[in-house]
Amino acid sequence: MHLGCLGAAGMLLGDPLGLRAATLSGLASPPAGEKPKAKSVIQIWMWGGPTHIDTFDPKPEAGYDYCGPLNKPISTNVSGIRIGQLLPLLAQQADKYSLIRSMTHGVNGHETASYEVQTGRKPGDGIVFPSLGAVVSLFKGAGAGYRGLIPPYIVLTQLQGRFSEVGFLNSRCKPFATGGDPAQKRFLVEGVVGQGISDDRQHNRRDLLEGLNSFGHIMKDDTRIAATAQCNKEAYDLILGDAGKVFDLSQEKDDVRDRYGKSSFGQSCLMARRLVEHGVPYVTINYQGWDTHKQHFTIMNRKLPELDKGLSSLLVDLAQRGLLDSTVVWCCGEFGRTPRVLWDAPWNGGRNHFGACFSALVAGGGFKGGHVLGASNATAEAVVQRPVAPAELLGAIYQRIGIDPDGTLPHPSGNRVPITPPLTDKKANCRRLPELV
């Protein structure tokens, strides 16, 4: 029990044994002359691929075969910007975010598209690159002085399962998936909150364990035993102390929880705000359910209001608490969906995968609000203005949080590998979105 640092709870500790120290000097410092604004990143990952034409790039003039019943986009609080009709709350916050309507990679497979959007790399070169979250965990985690008991890279609530987020980096850069459901009465975080186990019972377990640990008391001056004891102490501090209370959403007022929405997504957004407020560098909300091959519009009538309440409340909350300037929020999936609706069987009103053109939302951390970058054609089927590759978006986020996208990562071979594809042509993609920063 001791050597395992209390099992799963031990995995949550920042780096009690100093195992994560890494030589990061010179690998990826901020670009000269730029001072990073962001301290944290919240990624809203719309797992499965959200429809761009029904969310952030509406095309009502394209007609029923493209829009179906969602053909009445709404104006936002920024003149000239319209978004989907089921996003009225986000429409009133458009001054806080910018939209990229020209994301493109041309990949229509979930795994390969997810890999490219989150690593900035195309698969097939023999190297499995780490995701943005794992890289932030490396440079902003324990190796960079992060001392929180909560790990530096959190996923709410399940891992994506599309690719290895950690890539070739050390396993200690992996995300910690909380499990559980923050919308339930008690958020059962893996290794921190146990089903049916009260705090009193946890205290009794700890006391019993300490009473039985005669060897540990006898050998308390041994450095290895002392390190293990410290590990156990921090694990219990997380389970029973103030650090673990960050996961206790009952501390929030009912009206705040209602504003976010009582859905799992809405409460995950609230949880993400609490985590960045606590200093966690990277939080991913794995927002599933966007793979709408069938019953697309039925699903949109449920999913889009959830997205609207959760994301709009997150942006408002971050701004009111003075956290939006220091927190990047980015929201997209691995691709978009076919703008032309598939009315025939077996789809019966569905949309399939579409990597030629899709949208992303970015906010905070030095990104401008109230802007639109790029454009698609009249039917949202092709990029016609300012194509943006995933590597460019990731590079811009790296810069906002103080990681040089042209820096390098430590590869197990002993070589240093560029974080993003090298800039060989200043007119190519990977220009770091200068229009939005």
C-alpha cells in the first residue's frame, strides 16, 4: 500500500518523489520579445466531429438540403457575425471569442484526424507525437515548478481513446482522467472520491494504516521510507484535505450550477473553471456525442443548447473572475460534418465526416475577441479564404502559454524533435494566427 502511494490517488500527485524533473532548459522558451499571457488552457473537445454549418458557420442561403430546419442563424453582439440559431447565449458573448471558419486537413477518419488536430502532425512518419496537453504538462508541470497536488493535465471525464495523447513523451505527461460524472450528486473522481466511502471512514482507514506501519516508524530516517511517507501524506491531503475539495461542486451556489446547466458537459465546464482557478495548466473536456451520422437534427436540438449554456457560462465566469486573460479556451473537434444533409436511408437526415472545411472557437489568453478568420464557400464545403492547418492553431496556443512552437521536445532516442512542423516557408501554414493575437 505504501509503495503504491495509496494506489490511484498516488497518480494524482504533482511529483512527490522528484521523478519528473527534466532538463527543459533551452528546449522551448517563449519567442524573443513576446511575454506569454496565458497560464492555463481549457480544451473543449467535441468528440466525433461537430457540424460547422449548424454552429459557427451558418449558411441559410444554401437551402434546405444543407441547413434542414436550422436555417435561421442569429446575430451576435458583434456586428456582422452570425452563428447557429440554437446558440443564443453564445451569441451574446461573441466579443469574448473569435471564430476560425477555415480549418482544414482533408482527413475523414476519426483517429488520424484527431491525431492531427491535437498534435499538429500528419501520421505516417514513424513518430507518434504528443498532444498539446501532454506538451503543456511537460513544460508547465513539475519540471517547470508546478507544485500543486492536482496533476497538471486533467481530462473530464474519459480519455478520448482515439490515439495516445502522450506520444513519445514520458508516461508522467499522460492526462489524468477523472472518471465519474460531475452532474451527479457527488462527483466520484477516480482515486479521490470513493463510492459510499465517507470522510470519516477514510480518516479511520488512514489511522489504521498508520498504526500498523511499525516498519515505517522504525525506519523513518531512511530517505526512501521518508519519501514514501511524504507520498502517502500528500495522497491523503488530496483525498481529505483542501486540494481535493476542488472537485466538490457542492461548494458552488445552486444558481451558478444552474447557469452552466445540470448536464455532464455543463458541470464539466464549471469543473474546468475551478481547476484553472486552482492553477492547473491544462484541462480537456471530452465532450462526446457529435458523431451524428443519423438523427442529426434530433441530436442537435439536445446538444447545441447544452453547448450554449456550458460554454457561454464558462466564458462569462472566467471574465468576471479575471481569469479569461490568463486562460486560453479552444473548442473544436477532429473535423466538421458534410454540409449537404444525407436524407436517404440509412442516414435518414444525417451528416458524415468532413475534413475539408470545419470551424474552431478560440478565446482568452491573448487571443482577440469578436473576430472571424477565414471563410468557406456558399455551402460550407470548401475553404475559400485563409486556410488554417491544425499546426497553426496549436502553434498560436503554444505561444500564448509561453512555449515556443519552434522549440524542441526530448525524444527517447536522445534527439530533440520540433514541437510543431518547422517553418520552412513564411507564406505556408503554421503562421501562428497573427490576425487573432
